[in-house]
Amino acid sequence: MTGTPAEGTAEILFIGNATLLIRYGELTLLTDPNFLHRGQFAHLGYGLVSRRRTEPALDVTELPHEDLDAVVLSHLHGDHFDRVARRGLDRGLPFVTTPHAGRMLKGLYGFRHATGLHTWQSRTVRHGDSFVRITSLPGRHGPGPARMLLPPVMGSLLQFGDRSGETRLVVYLSGDTLIYDGLREIPRRYPDIHLAVLHLGGTTLPGGLLVTMDAGQGADLLDLVRPRRALPVHYDDYTVFTSPLDDFLAEARRRGHGARLLRCAPGERVTVGVHAAH
């Protein structure tokens, strides 16, 4: 990462898929650590696998391990937490995730500081004068009864602040959710979101089962949440993704969201603040 971001702003490095390295003041967060290489397979459960099409912008060995304060993990799927990340991350690193993933991380993989949050629960992480309040938000990975075959998923609200104690920046990570009525509570509780990071791709499992937002659902979420800015991720890294990024961008612009959209290719950085993003 570069030097400390300007006060009240976050610098985000897009590593690939849903993996972000977020720096705010003295804090550094990692999201959904996925460091498989091109051609390797992610395990999705019940014998299902998906081949990675892309390279991550960083190898797990290139992370600023000594600076990492926490990992925010939306759910326990192989394209969000993989065997490379499991071997490469320190077992003492705090994880904030779902109760299901928290139990697995602690009991099976030895990440002793994993915390599982129920929906609307929060945990605060601090480093020096900087803090982030991480709140678990609603998410649903599959439609109807099919969601019972998939791991529980959460969205996350990241409320960043500093020595003043006030929240300066609000970031929403959608997680691998579909559009459903439970998401309507998010803008009721948090009407001013500075950045929404949208997990897209139209992930489709055998039999045509859609389990992440496609272009239309991604635009629906923008209609619902109406963030100041939106960053699409999770759209072309795996063979199970069927909804291209360009389809989402076109649909979002058609609905009047063009000014909200941020473009950040893997390996690039974007800086986000209350009044600007670039």
C-alpha cells in the first residue's frame, strides 16, 4: 500500500474476485481472502468446484502481514477463503464473519480470534486513533429452500472513524447475496452509505441455480441502497460466473446510476472519501 490515506478517506486495493485490502488511517483490513492462481480450483461444497480464470494481483506472501488488523469474511466458500489463504495467513489474525464460518475457522483451521456475528451485531477493531465498527448485515446466497445447501452469508457495514469518535466513512460490502426483502432494512437503518462494494457475476450452479447477483439484481441493489459510489467486484474470476461486468455497467447506467460507478481493475487502487472518489 502507499502512505497513510488523507484523513477521513480509505484507500482500497482490489486484489481480485472479492478480495480487497482497505487502509483507513492506521487500520488495514482484508476482505474475503482468495489467492488461488489461474487454473486452480475453488471448492464450493457437495463436490462442486470452479476453475479460476485470473491471477490475483498479489500473492498471499506479498500482503503487509505485520499491518493487517482483521479479515472481514462474508462466508466460507472456496472463492472467498481458500487453501492458499488458509496456509498463508497468521492463525492469530482476527476474523469477523458469520457464526458458521467462525466455528469452522476456530475449530477446524485454528484461527483462534475468529468472531461470528449474527445479523445486526457489531464488533469494533482499533489501531491507534483509527477504528472501524463492523456490523453484520442481511444476505441470502440462494433462492428458497436451495439456500440450505449453501453456507450462511453476511453483508458487512464498515463504519470508519478516528480520534474524534465520530464515523467519517461508511462502506457496505454486499457479500454473495441475492436480492430479497431482508435487504430493505439496510437503507432504513443506514441511509447514507458512501461506498457500496457489490458482489456480482451471476454465479450459476448446475441446474441453472443463480446464487449471486447478476446485472439486473446488481442494479436493483443500487436502486434500493443508493450509495454515493459503487464498486463492482466478483464478476469474471471463476467459470461459474455467467453475468459479465459490462452488462451490469450498462444496466446501472440505464437506470441513472452512471455517476455512482467506480472502475477499479485488479491491481489498481481507488481512494474513497465522503465527498470524492478516484
